[in-house]
Amino acid sequence: MTRLNSPDALERFRQNLLSGRDPDKPCISICVGAGCIASGAGDVVAAFREEIQKQKLTAAVDTKGTGCPGFCERGPVVVIYPEEICYLQVTPADVPEIVSLTIRQKKVVERLVYTDPVSGEKAVHESDIPFYRHQKRNILCNNIRIDSKSIDDYLAIGGYSALSKALCRMSDTQVLAEVKKANLRGRGGGGFPAGKKWEGSRNAPETPKYVIVNADEGDPGAFMDRALLEGNPHAVLEGLIIGGYAVGANEGYVYVRQEYPLAVENIILAIRQAEEYGLLGKNILGSGFDFIVKVHKGAGAFVCGESTALMTALEGRAGEPRPKYIRSNIKGLWNKPTVLNNVETWANVPLIINKGADWFTQIGTNGSKGTKIFSLVGKINNTGLVEVPMGITLRDIIYKIGGGIPGGKKFKAVQTGGPSGGCIPEAQLDLAVDFDALAKAGSMMGSGGMIVMDEETCMVDVARYFINFLTDESCGKCLPCREGLRQMHKILTNITQGKGKEGDIETLEQLSEAAVEASLCALGKSAPNPFLSTLRYFRHEYDAHIKEKRCPALYCKDLIAFYIDPAKCRACMTCLKKCPVQAIDGGKKKIHIINQDKCTKCGTCIEVCPSRFSAVRKISGEPMPAPIPEEQRLLLKASEEQ
Amino acid sequence: MSEIRLQIDGKEVVAREGMTVLEAARSAGIAIPTLCDHEKLEPFGGCRICVVEVDAGSRSQIVVSCVYPVENNLIVRTKSEKLSRIRKILIELLLSHAPDSPLLQELAKEYGADRNRFDKEASFCVHCGLCVRYCAEIKKKNAVGFIDRGVRKEISFIPEIAAQECNRCKECFPLCPTSYLQAAFVLTEALAFTPASSEAAAVKQA
């Protein structure tokens, strides 16, 4: 067993590792993150191993399963080193060709590389793909370079050198000063300066002190912390140990939701490996600093992402928040000084220590430094994880990186900050993304969820959806959140069902005020945001629902009807046959009519109507046109018409 | 304990360190409405009806007085248009569960709350937690607790403990603002007390 007792021993070990590795030896990196696994990456890995054996290349080629590089839309992603050839949507059937051509003959399999959907241009290397080219991947870049289960891989790319530097060449106060100077703000939601938080704990008289990784990521559609913890658990661990040193804590926790089994597995493994190497435990690297880490699996309550609820849960009680008038960095876990930061915040720490605060602050805006990882999802061409410098515009994220809206649809809004964030309209797309600008626009950074919505999204329904989520996730302790959200959800549901009435908006506003001002924790205080931000930018949609019983996005089922335009219908029988409830009347050469009493508004007819006819459309807020007289329903052939 | 000087509704108040704003106000004869507060129990901060406005430094914010600690030079306002508006809607939310609770009716009268503002909900617990906390903190029995989460959260007697303890205690009954507690107890007694446990309790009582 290797035990690294000093910084020198660590460096010698690293050099040893590197000298045993040939940088020119081909290596096939296959993403085995959650997204790619779902697209079949497991079979691809197996196919590569089998094919390499078959072609007797086992000694000449390495294969590794890595963490998520972000381009989930085109998974499984395979990158072949040293050339960095990037293949997308690889299936086991492609594997023999890749091995024969790319590995043996150094030729590119053209059909598997990225092709620009507009220009048709091919991009062979990862860094040439527009999705990656406009990103700044300080943290995520390592995911594809290492086997997430191998500490040696992490050490080979310079892992734990920041820990060595912090423990053996810097005092704890110097480490703290560096993080403060970097102005690293919490990536988990509030954007509170991490250095300031650490300093508060450090200066608090009570001991012991604790440091915690908040990996209770629970926003619908968000998976950045998951990808980091699954793909590069040692980076998070290294940051945590450095934080413990700066704060004066000898004990750390990783609070990770048990719905992330791979993240749980990888962080537990990482801790065990670090202990074996002497990077955790007593007298780390001979510095005299002791530190241990325990993993706590959360049962999957959204509210446990809130700091005080998380700590209550960690103490073994029901995860309910407690009053925060004394900050948890002073009185936190077991009433002791506790620093809680999220996964991404901790992962930034080794970079800051290694490269310095001056390097870190070069990137970003005045108030927000560094990069931020977003999970870009919804109505967007390139779904995935993106890491961008603070200050990039929403437009660049959505169009340059995200590749715009699919199907030629129009952009309507982007929802940022998780369920209690807000929706930002097209007029603000040039907003430079940072903590303060998003808050000013009525949304927030949150942990980095970014859900893109197109013109077919009903904003009232979006508000209803998120308020429903938050109602479900409310812990129920305090009244404005538990009962207020319940009533808000009822009213919003009524509005989307055409049962909205005069005064509803005012009631919603009053309930919002009570929740924002009087709730116990951040969940309740921010819960009305989905309503408040959609009202701010899309009030006309609320008015249309309430006053005209019309859904402008043609989404709310109770407010729309499907109608076949008799002038366009060619009586082809397609919709008539496909309608699951036989609501369409008509026949061969007899123009089809939808029986509104039978119609369940499933939308099948609109989907199947041939695009050259496009005879079916949705109508809302207007009376159904009168059916055409029976005698005019018979379609004559063109020759008969003349 | 050192003395803390603060101002509540324009009145100079002297409090002890560690007191809450609610305690300081009461000691000075200033009334703040409460629902989940009880002098014998730890502050809970659930009903949020005791909200007040405080100016600390340059910031003005709304806090709940039952858990907010006093500090020197704090300026507290217990009445304002905004506070009344918040208290009113909070009471209205509770009235949808327990429209006939005497305590809620009294509060409703003071703040002009409409008992029909929201649709009635069939459950009449207001989640003040008085019974749960009294049993845990004072009696140390934990015969009644909260189960489930959020809008599904409710109080529930634990039959094994309740069968042994409750019949001779029932000290929590008068604390309940809505009488739901009694109903929950009778329901548990009828459905979940086994003859053996009830007999044992009866023997103990005799």
C-alpha cells in the first residue's frame, strides 16, 4: 500500500505514475456518466473491450470509462487520445470500425464526428465543436480525462497538488486569504462569498468545527453536481480538505442524495483511496493536519438542500429548517461552527490554490468571478452541461452553445435558478449572466439550472408546475409556505383550467408577499418566484387566461380545441384512423370533422396530419367555426371540379 | 447576563441577553399576536403570526419575534400596514382548516380576516405543534408526533406509547386551538389501541 508521507513523496509518486504512462499510447475514453449510460454507454464500453481483445490490441490501447463531458444530447460520447478525436452517438455496432480505422490506421470515422446542422461542417476534435468552443471548462474539462474510479488518474493530471501546496507551503490564514481574494461565491444558490463564510467559522470560538459538501442537488432538470461528483470526486474531496484546513475543521461530511447511486459509490471509493494514500486521516502529507470525511446519504427531500434543513437531517432528525438569525457558520451542525458549500464551490478551491486568486479573478464580472456550470435543458438543440465564464450573455449560451431552439420554433423564456428561480424573457437575452444580474432580472443563479422554453410553452402553466413542485417539497413546518403554496397552486390550477376569476392575481400577490416575507427558510421565501417572474414579464398571458379564457401558447387543454380546416382537409383518413377515441367523423373523400364532445385533446390528429395539408390547428378563446354544410363535405377530384 | 437596550414601537425596552424580541415585548407590556407560542415550550417559529419589522443597522426586514434574539439598539415595530396584511392572510389560510376555532376567530376579528377567503380544507389541524412539543419537551413521552411532510403533514398518536400514557395525562388537550387533537386521540384509541395495552393502562391507572 502506498502511503504518501510528504509533499515530496506525493510528487515522486506522481512522476512515477507519469513515467509509466506513454502519452502517445492510444486511449479510448468513453463517458459513463448518467446521461450516456442511459443512451447505452455501458454496451459501448463492453464492445470496445471485446473488440480490442479480438484485434489483439489489449497491451497497445487503454480504455476508460469517464465522467460526463457535458454533451449529453449526443451521447454516448467517445474521445480518442492523444489525437482528441471526438465521436458522438456511438453504438456498439460502430466499435469495430473505430478500432480498425482510428486506432490502427489513425483515420477518422467521418460519420461519427460532429456535423454542424446548418453549415454541414465537420468538427473532428472536441474543442472544435461549437458546443464546446464557446465554453470555458476549468472544472468540467477533467471529467473526460480521468477514470472517475481511479485516484492514480487524478494524481496523473496534477491532483492533490493544491492540497500539498496548501498544507505544506501555506498557512491556514494564507489559504483563507487566497479564497477570500478570489471572491469565490457559493455555487449552490445564494452566492454568498465562500471566503467570508469560512472566516466566520474560523473566528467562531466554539470547537469542533465542521465542513460539509452539499450534494443534495434536487432541482428538476439539474445535474451539474451529479456530473462532478460522479466524474471527478477527488476534486471535490481535495477542495473540502483544503477548506477544513483553512477553517480549522478536522471533520467533513458529504451530504449526497441517495438517488445518485453512482455519485455515492464514487465518492465513497474516492474517500477510501485518499485514506489509503494518506491524503485523508492523521498527519496528511506529514503536515500535522488531521482530517476525516464521512458520507451521509440523504433521502431525497428538496428542502434538505437548504443549509439548516440539511444539518438537521445530518443530525439524524427530520429535515426541517431552523431559524437562521444566527448563521450556521457560527452555529450549524450540532450547534457548532459549520461551513456548508456545494459541490461545484468545493471543486473550484483546488484551482484557486494552485493557480492563485489573481488567475481566478481574471475570469468573470465585477461581482462574480470564475466560471459557472449550467445544465442546459428544455427546448434546446444541444442539451447538456455547459461551463461558461461569468458574464457571458444568455443569448450566447442558448444560441452559440445550445444551438438554438429545435424545430424552428421561437424562443420565449429561459428559466434559471431551479424551481424557485424565475423566467427571463427574450427582451433580456443580452443580460450578462452573473449572480447579481440574474437577481435583478427577478430570477437567480441558484445552483445552475437553465430550462429553455419555446413559444408553445404556457407561462401560467410553468408557474403552476413549479409551484406544484415546491408545494410537494415544502417541509410543512411554517404556515406561509405550507398553506400559502397550497392555495397558490389551487388558484394557478384553476386559471389554467379556465376557472380563473377577477382578483386571483391580487390574491396570488398577497400570498407571495406573505411567503417571501414571513417564511422560515429560503425555500419558502423564494417559492413565489415562478409566479412573480412570469407575472412580471408575461402578465398578458395571465390576463388572457382569466379574462378571455384563452391560452395564448395553445397549451392548456381546458382552454383549447382542435379544429380541422375544411378548406385544407383532403379527407385522407390519416387522423380519422389514428384518433384513439374515434372522435373524427368523415370518410374517403368526405372532409373530416372533429366531434368536440368526444375529443380528449391528445393532439394525435395534429401530429399525423400530413404537413402538405396541415389542416388541423388548435384554437383558443374564440368560438368554434360552424361546421360546413353536409353537402359541401364531399371532395371532388380535380377533374370533376372543373 | 448583560442588559440589552432596544426600542419596540417607540418605547425603550431593557431586556436580558438571550431573550427573544417576543419575550422582550411582553416584558414591556407590548402585545404581539401568537399562535404556536407557549411560555413553557421552546420557540417553534411555525405559525409566523408574530412577525415584526426590525431595523438592524441600515437594513429593515421582517422577522418572527418568537425566535429573533434581542440585540442592542434594535428598532422593532410590531404594527404596520404590511404586518397587518401578512397576519391577515396567514389567519385566512388557517381559517380554511378551522373556521370555528375560537382563537382564530378572535384573531380574525382583530385583523379583519375573511373566514371564507379560501376553500375549506377537510383537515382541521393548524400544525402549531403545541401537542407534539408539549409531549416531547415537558412530558418527555413523545406519544404524539408529526408524520409525513409538507401539505400532507399531520399529527399522529403513536399507539404503543399513547395507550400507556395518554389516558391519565391528556395535558395537551387544552393546548389545541382547534380540538383536532382530541379527535385524533379518539381515532387512535378506537383503531389502534389493542385490548392488552388498554387493559394494562387501566390497571396502572387503578
